[in-house]
Amino acid sequence: MIKKFKRILVANRGEIAIRIFRACNELGIRSVAIYSNEDKCSLFRTKADEAYLIGKNKGPIEAYLDIDEIINLALKKGVDAIHPGYGFLSENVEFARKCEEVGIEFIGPSAAMMDQLGDKIKSKIAAQNVGVPTIPGVEKPITSEEEAVRFAELCGYPIMLKAAAGGGGRGMRIVRNENELLSSFRSAKNEAKKAFGIDDIFIEKYLESPKHIEVQILGDKYENIVHLYERDCSIQRRHQKVIEFTPALSLTKEKRDAICDDALKIARAVNYRSAGTLEFLVDKHGNHYFIEMNPRVQVEHTVTEMTTGIDIVQSQILIAQGYSLDSEEIGIYSQEHVQPRGFSIQCRITTEDPTNNFAPDTGKIDIYRTGSGFGIRLDGGNGFTGAIISPYYDSLLVKTTSWALTFKDAVRKSLRSAKELKISGIKTNIDFLINVLNHPTFKEGECNTNFIAEHPELFN
Ligand code: ADP
């Protein structure tokens, strides 16, 4: 059954809010923004059809996390659906459940599905149940230092401590011996508690210098599921992605197919609905292991959109309305129908200072000039001349996504765009990104997740 939406509230801010307003606009749906006190002058709220202040007496982050206030506002404004974007409430099971309870469509998987997959340990078990390889590790959170030591002795160092509720690389520690383990266990637990409110920590074997390969999935409400191929997200700093591209040039066709098939197996096992990503690590011998599932749209969805031509955010909205993948509206008639073409690279331009350990910079942007042109897509957040960058939020300013028939040309376009971008008044990571794009290992598509850490010259 199709339930046409008239109004969608976006429970988010910045570039992803704008991205979703644009999809709403193209689908003829009214977009509703929410914004905090600190975001009164932010660009995103002016891009929606309507915008409302929330969290009047709350802090800048808390405003976007107040489930009851957001749902009450949505009910008052006659909203049919809420899109959570990424971060904030996007993986919050209680939020999805409350939306379901009051009859507002949560644009994403069901609360039950999120509960099953959002937690890293649960999703690893779901993968093991369908025969997909995972990194050896414990099957439930570690409760004491002694338990951690016992497991480490069993599987051998190095190991990795991870927050079960983790995200953004937080609550994660590499541990190379028992001494380190004792202090890291405590600090990982504290960090996880602070960041996610849950301090469950688990352990798995640490893979040296793997590649991060992830698969984009789309599923509808009728158990049709397709994958939109993979992305290589190995260019990371402190386990956080910096540059992403597709296809992953270093993979053979057989390896790519095997990883995409495994992603489908996991998604099918839970009848996954909406857009989601299954993340894998590939070790230096070419073995792949599932690490986690992200039940939401991701920052780097743009590269997949560029090569497949499929609008992932529009698809999420159409799926939530009840359209099937093979409907005329979505137009994905079968897996074979997904035919990626060319290469795409996304760079995350942030207001971080690479010469000062990537500390987020704040202040007024005096000059803001972007570099678009053929083969470049820009997804902007709060970048404009005169904008004030506050210290409260994510430092992502704009994403540049290139597309070309060859990887070499996609690199050239990304470089050209980065060099054309002129931002003054605030520090950015543009020069650092240019150094990465110019690096011969990057040009070969051969970087692993330690690439940035092993190349201090990139910071000059
Ligand atoms: P988050 O949810 O915080 O982003 P992930 O589980 O997705 O955390 O992992 C983020 C990154 O951390 C991976 O892309 C990889 O670089 C690194 N990582 C995670 N698990 C391992 C592991 N077992 N061995 C080596 N690196 C890992």
C-alpha cells in the first residue's frame, strides 16, 4: 500500500539536512527543518520550506536529541514522516519506536531491525549465522579486566577494544600487550559511556593495515533487496573516513562479487528495509571480514549515487511511502539493472587545522568560493561568505564529489575542484586533501587504513 507523504521533517542539520530537503523538493514533498538556538543563522534552515526552533532551553547538541520535543512538533505540524539523516537520532531505536507508535513514518529500517543490527556484537552474530566471515572476537561485552586479559591471551595480541554502541571511531583502542590492555580497557569504557551512554566494550583481533570496503544496500517493504556495489573508505584518520571512492580499484572482480554477495546475505537474513551499509575489512591476504552495519544514509553515499545514477535519499523516501524497488518511481527492476559506470571520489572538506593536530577551527568565513564545473558535485553545509562556524557541531563544511570515466580523471577533477576552492578566515583541511590526492599510492587506489598515519609528510 502506498502512503503518499505531504510533509517530511528532517531531524538533523547541516549538509545532510540540505541533501534531504533537496530530495523532498524533487519529489514534491514539503520539507520541515528544525534548528537549535546556535543554528539560528545557519544556511540549512533557510533551504527548507518551513523551519522551527527547538530546544530553546537546551544545549546545542541536546536540542537535536530531544525525542519528545521533535515528535510533538512533528505531530503539531501534521508531518507524515521524519528523516533522521546520519548521526544524532539516526540509530536511536527508541526514537524509531516512538515514531511508529504515534503513526509517523521513520524513514529508515523498523525499530526492531535497528535493534537487531545497530549493535556491533549483535550484527556480527547475525553475519556469522549466515556464514559470513567476521573477525575473531568475543560474543558478548567484556565485564572485567581479567576477562579481557584471558581473551587476549587466547587469540594473541594485537587486539582491538571496541564500544558495542560505537561510531565515529570513538571508544576504540588498539592494544599490543597486557600492560596497555589494563589502562585502555578503562579509558575505552569511559569514552564509550560519555559518547553513547552505554559502556559495553567488546574485543576482537586487530588486523594490521586492512582496507575498509563497504557495500551500499537498498531494500523495500516487500523483501526485495539489491546492493549498489562497494566503496573504498580506507583513507582514514583515527578510524574516521576522510576520502571515499568507488569502485574499489584494488579489488578483483571475484573479490568484489564475494563481498557484495555476503552483504546481501546479511541484509536478506533480516529482510532489511531502506538504505543501509555493510562494512567489511579486507586484510593484506585478501580475506574479507564483516565488521558492522550502518542502518542509515552515510556521508559517503554520494559516490555511489554518481556511479549508479540512483538517488539513495529519494529511494529511502519512496521506500518509506511503500513503493517497491521495481516500481516506476524507484526504477530498480533487478540486481542486473544496477550498472555502475565510471569512478567517483568524495573529499570531506572540514574546518580542521591539519598543522594543529586537526583541531576544529571556529570563527567567521571571510571568503568562500567553491570549485564546481563538469564532473564535480558539491554538497554544502554552512559554507558561505560571512558564515560563522561555531564550535558545537561536526566540522564538515562541504563535500566535493567528482565523477569521471577513469579513476585518473576523477582524481584530476577532485584536485582541480580542491584547488579552486578558496576559503579564508577559517582554517580548513584543503591542502592536506590535495596532498593525499597527489600521492602515488592514492592514485593507484592502494591505500590501507594506516596510510595517513604512516605518511606524516601529508601534513605539510
Ligand atoms: P565506527 O563505528 O566507530 O566507525 P568501525 O567498527 O566502523 O567503527 O571501524 C572504524 C575503523 O576502525 C575501520 O574502518 C578500521 O579502520 C578500524 N577497525 C575497526 N575494527 C578493526 C579491527 N578489528 N582491526 C583493524 N582495524 C579495525
